[in-house]
Amino acid sequence: MRPLPFLAFLFPLANAANPLRFHLTVDSQHQEQVSIQQLAIEFLQEHDCLEGTFHNFFISHSIYYQESEYESAHRWTNIHLASYFGLDKILASLFRQVPAPIGNINEMNQSGESPCYIASRQGHDKAVQILVDRGANVNARGGEYGNALQAASSGGHDKVVQILINGGADITAQGGQYGIALEAASSGGHDKVVQILIDRGADITAQGGQYGNALQAASYGGHDKVVQILIDRGADINAQGEFYGNALIAAAAGGSEKMVQMLIDLGADANAQGGHYGNALITAVKGGNEKEGADAYRCRSRR
């Protein structure tokens, strides 16, 4: 009997090592050559050993992963596992197996994450394409980001974003940490993804999420390229909403002198009131950003 469970620790290497062959002891009588890809497929077909092995994997590598990921390990299927590590060749092989692979392609783990969501979050474009081609629900709701498109957008995975949109992902879908995919991409400063989403019909004025809108998200992070794209495409620089109130206050809270000056030069109202702190000057002072506060004060004095 082959010691299949040890393969959980080899998954990150499995795809790269696919052309290689290893001598593994099968029993005490003889050895045979087997491909690591085939062993991984056999391992993933053994449903009973998935739970313990996957849980142990995350425990032993907990420094790299969030606690919630290995807490929900017992709800991960073999499709989840192959999707997580981007093992596209193994994933494709699983779908060709008879009988069908264990687990439904749209099955959620304990955190509400489907295989497509997981592969999208990790940026594994080939795995996402396989899942989409096999009928994965690209608009399934769940997970920290709400859906696969937001997860991919937050990570700046432009190839995945394109695949999901071509596969029918709803660009305007609401939910999750950032509310919409455009805000998720803007928060991370992913200008290429922002441009893709806008070109494919994303609503620049949409409200919601952690920052209120895409412009506030980009302003807080000091992402000047994204801010310029959003304003050039029609974003209201003084739009009100959510915790920070407007883009200038968000920029002051984020501590970016360059962003505060940029927004003022583009016409942001330094006297605008709103949000938790009231205005940009108070926000900068409370955050210890004296230079940003001085910039806002001088601008207010000139008006």
C-alpha cells in the first residue's frame, strides 16, 4: 500500500515536478516508478484521509495561513484542495476520473468558499478556467470577499478577473468586505484590474463596502494611478458616504501627503464635512499627520 497521505506536503511542488518520476517504496518486496501527479490524483480520491491530512497541513504551516483556513479543513473536498494550490493538471484529471471526483464543484467549505472562489483568491487562472469550463457557479456568494470576482479583484489577479467576467460573473454584485469588485481592486491599488472592471461596465458611483466607494478606497491607500483612472472616468471627487465621509478625508486618514495634495489639486472640497472625524483637517491631526493637516488647512483658508 502506498503511503499516500504524505503527498499533502508535496502539493505545492506537484505541478512543477510533474515531468519527473520518483522511486517510491510500495512494499518490502520491490519498487516501481510512479509519477507524482498520479499519486496526487490517487490521494485526492481517498476521501477518508482528506480531513486529517489537510488539517495537519495547515497546522504545520500555520505561520503562512489564517487560522480560519485550517479550522474549516474538514469541509474541504479534493476539488477545494487542488484549487487552493492551483494544481490545474491534477484538477483536470480529477474531472476525467470515473467515478466522478468526490465533492460537488460548487460545494462550500465551512467558511462559505467554493473551489472557484478559492482558486480565484489565490490567483490560479488555469484552475479557474477549468472550473468555469466545468460549470462552476462564478456568482456563488460566500467567503470574506463575497464572491469569486471580488476575491480575484482584491488580489489584483487580472487574468482571473477576465476569465470570471467572460464566464458570466456579475460585475455589480454586492456583498463582502468591499461591497463590489471595483472597490476591492481600488483598495489594493490594482490599476489594471480597475481598468478592466470599468471597461466591462462596473459602476464607478456605487456605494457600499468598507470604504463607501471605489474612490475613497483608493484615496485611503494612496493609490494615485487608480484615483486618476476613477476621476477620469467620472467618479465624483466629493461624493459622501460611510466611515470617512469623502475621498479627501479618507486620504488624510491614510496618511498620504501626496494623495491629499492630488485630490485638492483635482478639486476636492477641503471644507466638506462628513464621516466619523468631520473633515480632512481633524482627520489628519487625529492621525498624527501634521503635514496633511497643514495642507488641508491652507486650502481651507484660501477658499
